[in-house]
Amino acid sequence: MNAVPDGSGVLPGPSAGRAELARRIDALLRTVPDYPEPGVLFRDIMPLLADPDAFAEVVATFATDVPGPVDLVAGMEARGFLLAAPVAIALGAGVVPVRKAGKLPGPVATQSYALEYGSAAVEIQPSTIPDGARVLVIDDVLATGGTAAATVELLETCGATVVGLAFLVELEALGGRAMLPGRFVDSLLTLP
């Protein structure tokens, strides 16, 4: 069954329970060893996105399980964009891309964060964030949490209220949730 908006701004709820959805996501994930560098296990979500029923169920679940009303859905570069846009439509909300530094025309707001071997930065156009906007942050994978924490800080610096974060997959061993203390964090599949 393909879920489509019914005019209410919310997609119909998922057809199976969350445990079944987690099993479905796990079956559709492709793990690619040593990509993009040796020692990394890349979680490829493209097979899930290519399955219209599974993709619709993920979108419906994200849209159903959000904590309260949402004005904007922020998608973190790049796979987060693919999840944020349909969730925003389902919620009747706008979408805001959170980009890597240097990818947006100015003016931009920037938040730097530490990586294991260096640093990175994320940016948004602050003019797209009305003061007090309620924002849901979405990405495909929660790993170490650095990008997610920087995104929350950036959005809040621009006047938003971050109502929660939603991830397709959480890599529990990397401890990313600890970078988001006191936040609503929803992960559809948690891997050790």
C-alpha cells in the first residue's frame, strides 16, 4: 500500500508496528565495508528509498511520532534531505536544508563542530527560520552525534525551537545520543 496525503496534512499511520518496521529497515539497509574510508561500515539507505511501501511507512511513522506541532523540518546533508522533504509535506510544514559549509548562497549562519581528526561546519540561511519556529531535525543515521548537536545549536541560535530529532538508524556503539542530552530522539532502527 502506498501512503499518500489525504488532505489533512498527515499521512496515514504505519501499517505495521515499530518492531516490524525496524526489521524491514534492517533488511533493506545495505552495509558497505571500508567506505568512504578503511574501517568504516557505511549504511546505504538507497534500497529502502527505492521501495515505495517501506519509504512511505518510514515517512508516515516520522510524521505520526513527532512531539507536537512542527513548523519546519530540517534535513541534514545529504540523505537527510531525502527524508525531511516528504515528512515536511506530511506535516504541512516547510523544509530547511542544513548544508555543509560553502554550499548555500549568503547570508548564512554557520556552526562549527569537532571531528575526530579536524573540524567541520554546517550552515543554514537564517532568513528561512522564523523566530520561535518549531523544528524537527531529520537525518538517516545517528552516529557520533556531532553533526546533529551542531545542527540543533545552529537552529536555536537562529531563533528556532527544536522539538526533536528523528533518525532512520542509530549506531548505538558510537554514542551519538549522549551528544543530545534532554532532547527527544526517535530512531526507527537501533544497531549495536
